[in-house]
Amino acid sequence: MRKPRHFYGKRYKSGDSLADWIFRRFIEAANFKVKQIVLKRRLKSDEGELLEGQWDPNIGVLELNPARSGHKKQYDILQSFIHELCHILLNTVHEKVLCSKVEVLEKILWEKFTPQQKRALRSFIPKDEGN
């Protein structure tokens, strides 16, 4: 079991109390609910649709697709990670359930999180597919 990471203090505050509360819930989820984060190219749904990320609550595995075609900027994979953390926070797995709300929440949080908060979340994502 990996050692939990903690991100406290003014450095990890955005000034928006709701965004900061959600950030702390994301850190808790990444530390305690997510057992493993796996980078998997050509990640597909059961229907064969190409996915950017997928959360399996039964085994605690969060899969992210690092393919460059899907993530053109460095932090785009982080946006997928935030999206999947929103599913964990809202306790929903399927895209069809609350999908538009998860996407809206993801976009709002992307704007509200500080660079330090984004780096803290990014530190949970493995650097390569071998991890």
C-alpha cells in the first residue's frame, strides 16, 4: 500500500472555499479510494468507444488514456483525472448518469484550481505506462 500524500496550507488554497473543499475531497479519494492509477493507450468502453478515462469502483482502479491525439496539452490528462475524480466524488460511474453535470463541474474546477493544486493532483498520475 502506498503512503498517503497530504497537501495542506495556504499554498494549496485557491481562495474559493468550495473549490478548496472539493480539492481536499479529491486528495482523499486519490489517497484512499483509488488503489491504482493505470495509463492505458487505446482505452475503450464495453461498447468499443475510445475513452480518455475510466473508474472501476469495484477494484479501485482508475485508468487514463495518455494518447497524444486525445491530450494535446500537458495538463489535458489531468483534466481527464479531474473528470474521473468528479465521478468518484459524485459516486457515479456511468457517463450517462450526470454526464453533463460532471463535465460542467470538471470545467469549473479546472478554472478554479490554482497551479499548485493542479500540480498536487498531477503528482498522483504515473509518468509512464510501466507504473
